[in-house]
Amino acid sequence: MGINEIVQGSFVGRFFQLEERKTNFGTEARGAAATFLTMAYVLAVNPTILSDSGGPCVVGEDGNIFGAEYLACIEEVKREYITSTAVASMIGCILMGVMANLPIALAPGMGLNAYFTFGVVGFHGTGSIPFEAAITAVLIEGFIFLFLAVTGVRFFVAKLIPEPVRVAAPAAIGAFLAHLGLQTSEGIGVVVGDSATAVTLGGCPPEDRTSLVPLTQDCFDFGGDACTPGGTYTCDNVEKSAMTSGTTWVGILGLLITAILLAYKNKFAFIIGIGFICIISWIPDTEVNMSTAS
């Protein structure tokens, strides 16, 4: 008797109705692995975006949002966000499986976190709404959505949204996530900043990158040390350095492997593609090692 038959005849198999749904343990395990690997980026992207708001960190008396103490506080907040993101996803997935009996994974949504950080609170708290007020509004919003879901009003409200908007929203979020994946801090570095066109072709190694300095008021008034480089950089200042980074090409190769396997309807396409990237990135003393290259 194989593992599929053992699980199917057990309490777990009966609870999740594997036989009735014409599936088995192997299929569900493969789907779970692929789902986890394709969602794991949230553990890096969500804390990065939310910590850019500054969180509960307080700017020093000098008002420098790039000060050492302030950035150290943000780094600590980012680590806390990583833990809370993982715990929230775990709770959501368990409740979806146990209570709804559906093979659907849940994690913090991408898109609204960027709106919260850059549209509401502002980068490092430079927006018009304080972090504490914004996070309180999010808590109240959560209770409102819980009420709408429990009472069934959510479905009625969703039906009121025009169909073009419902169809376009997932595509827009997908484009946003693709843009994040092509950047350096969350992705493979194909896209970098540009002072004229906002974004341009990147993929240059760390030594060829030139940071773009945010034009803050202090930088405008005093210059020099008051102009602190931000996280955005460009590859334009070094000739023929674009698309020479090893990590960029490894990322592109992983995408090609996944795409080819999907074209051949390989059920392990995402697992093989992402697994290949991980293994290559763990090889020490190479230009694509995740601890020495970026």
C-alpha cells in the first residue's frame, strides 16, 4: 500500500475528502510545495514595503529620515514584520484548510501595502497621515470586512463593482508584482532607476551602481553630507555595465526554465525553476551567491 492510499484512508484523507475530490496526497503535496515557493517572496517584499513607512520609529530632533539610529530602528521593525507576516499567513492558511476545507493559501496582499506606505503614511513617515492613525484605520477596516464577510454583505458589495474593474484589478496587481520582481531589492535587478524615464534597463554588478540621491529639503539647502543616497540606483554612469550581473542572468535563466517546463505541461515546473535558482544561489564563493552578490 502506497502513501497515497494510506493517507486517503486516514482521518486526514476523509476530512479533506481526497477521494470525493478525485485527488491524492501526492498531488496535494506537489501543489502545496509549488504554492509555498511562489508565495515565499511575500516574506521579503511585504516587510520591505511596510518598513519603508518608518513604522513606529521616531525621527531624531534633526529631522533626518536617513539618520543611523532611525535606520537601525527601521531594520528592527523590518525583522518584526517578517515574523508577523509568517505568523499571519500560517494562521490564515490553517483556518482556510480546517474551517473552509479549501486548498487555498492566504498571505498579506500585495498592492495595498504599497498604498499604505507610499500613498498614506509616506516614505519614512513623510506623508500627511501619521503611522499610528493609519494603522488604527487598518484595524477598523479589518473589523468592517469581517462583519461584511460574516453577514454575507461582502458578496453583495462585490457584485456592485463593475466587471471591467474586477477583471483589471488582478492584472494590475500582477504587473505591480512583476515590476517588484524585476527590481534589485526584491528581485533580479533587470529594472533600475533613471532620472529621466523613472526606470531603465539595469542588471549591473554592485561595483558599477550609482545611487540616486533623493532631493530632500536639507539636501537642497545644504548639499554635501545632507544628501544621503537612497535605495534607488542607476547603471548609466558606467559604460556597458548593464546586464552584466551574474545574479540577473541566473534569475532570467530560472524564468526561462520555468516557462519551458510550463509549455511542456510539466507539473513540477515552478518547483524545478525556483529550486534551481535556490541551489545555484547557495554555491559559495561565486558571483551569484546570495550572501556575497545582490
